[in-house]
Amino acid sequence: MEFSLQNNDGNYRRIEKHDSAKLKKLSKHYKEILDLLGEDTDREGLQKTPLRVAKAMQFLLQGYEMDPVKILESAMFKEDYRQMVIVKDIEIYSMCEHHLLPFIGKAHVAYIPNGYITGLSKIARVVDVYARRLQVQERLTSQIKDCIQSTLNPLGVAVVIEAQHLCMQMRGIQKQHSVTTTSDFTGAFERVATRDEFIRLIGTKL
């Protein structure tokens, strides 16, 4: 399964290669779900909906097909730099595993190198790999931290995620403006001064 954007004569177009066997099964089940909900899947507006939803779910949950460790290892460089590296405001689009509704927000990730650095875009890709799975925000935060810590072996890792959950906004308590914040730290970031510096920097606007 592959999802990408490709330049075609100056115009960008989306390239999506799906698992055709899974796509067929998913489409069948989504058709049955729509029928059970009382819809007429033969009417014009819904004829292609089961297939569209099947493709969308394969796209939204493509993180199962990716290895975040290999992503980091693909761009590891020896570097004698031991100051904080922060990649902040990384957009997150994930799916709550309890209701299959989205939660959307931003991740802020920092690490202090210990002999190795990684490409900055790889940090964002690791966030995306774990976000593109059925998730809870607490686990997502820890998975990002654990992956970076175990792969790069830095002096410390810090991850903060701020997100709005549609399961709270559209269903359940129906509070429209609530934001959930989670955090996880290792190593040097367990020291108050280092952690406070990280929190201050992610709140600073350029």
C-alpha cells in the first residue's frame, strides 16, 4: 500500500495504491453497515460510498504498514551536538480507537542528541506513523517518546501533544472547545529546569 503526491507536468496529483483484496472486503462490510443503518446503498449518492470509505480508512490507518524505527535509522548522522533539538507544531490527525472518530491537534517533540542526530522530517514522520493507527492520545504520546529514545539513544526525549477529540465534541459530553494535553519525558527532560526550558520554547512564536 502506498500513498503519495507526485508532480505531473507541473501539477500535483495524489497517487494511492491500495491493497485490492482488503479493499474489496472492507467495501462489502461498509455496504452492510450502511444497509443496517437504514440507508439505500443503491441510490446515486451512496453507490460508491462503501469503496470511498474503504479507501479512506486504508489511508487514515496506513501507520500499520510503516516502521518508525527504520524511518529514524534511514537518516542517522554522527554529530557532536548536545543541545536541545525541537520540532514543534507537528500536525496530528488520528482516530480514537473507542469510537472511530478523529482527534486532531499538534505534537511538540524534542530530544538532546548523544552522538547521533536524525533528519528533522523523520521526527514528523514518526509522529505520523503512530498517529495513523487506532489510538488513544496517552499511548500515542508514549509511543513517539519510546521510539525516539530506543532508536537514537539520546540524553533525553520530550513529547507534548495537544488535541481536540470529536468523540467529546460530537458525541458524549459534547463540549466544543476542550483541549486535551498529554506529555511524556525521559532522561534530561525529567529535570525541572530542562523541562521548563522545553515548555517555554514550544510556547514561543517566531
